[in-house]
Amino acid sequence: MLNLALYLVTALLLVLSWTRDRKKTRMAIKKAWKSFENILPEFLVVILMVGILLALADPALISKVIGSESGWSGVILAALVGAVTLIPGFVAFPMAALLLKGGAGPMQIGAFVSTLMMVGVVTMPVEMKYFGKKLTLYRNGIAFAFSFVVAWVIGMVVR
């Protein structure tokens, strides 16, 4: 229902924009389409990988590894995977929703998304080049530790 409302509001605003200035609206649609074309390959690959994961691993296995019953070991595992994975945010959140539907726990997904967004093991060499080794390690360490606070808060809120 919310999605339908958002589509309707977007369509209404697009029509309003079209009536005010057709040239700018056409240019905005072209830019939006180009952005969509750039995002689509990454998005499809990650959704495909998550789909394969969900097809191969049944909800019981996902629940056992990163489900609510896995406790802090599942949180640590999810945080480690999130720290070494390089996925943009617009892909991470739909993927997290799929994993939640597949049996993952909210604390574990909170730690996964939090480390995914804040900790960059893969991007660490580039970060060290610009900010130095000490600051990079300090920032990533604090971000990694903070992801456990995020997971704990989510665990307390979503019961």
C-alpha cells in the first residue's frame, strides 16, 4: 500500500513538473535513467547472489547461522562478513530484507548492515593512502565496535 502511494505521488509530481517545464523534466528523466542503468548491474548481481543463497540454504540453516537463536556468535559472524563485503547501500537494504524473510535475526542483520556501511576492509588501502594507517585503523575499529552497539540496540527494540 505504501509503495503504491509512493508511485502515485511520484507520478503526480512528474506530471506537475512536466506541465511547468518539459525540457527540464525530460533532462531529469534522462539523468534518472542513466543512474538506473549504472546501478542495475550491481543490483542484479547481488540480488542474484542472495537469491542463489536463499535457494541453496533453507530458512532453518540461515536461522541457525545468523538467526535470532545464533546469538552473539551469529552477530560476530554477520559483522565479519559485513566488514569484508563491499556492497552499496541501495543493494544492502533490500538484501537485508530478503535475509530477514529467509530467517536471519534482526540483531545479526543490524550488525551486518552496520559493518557493511561503516567498516571497509576492502577499501582500507585507499583510505590509508589519504588518511594514514593509524587513523584508518582507529576509524574502522571504532566503527566495527559500534556495529555491536547497533546490533544490541536493534535486539532490544525488535523483540
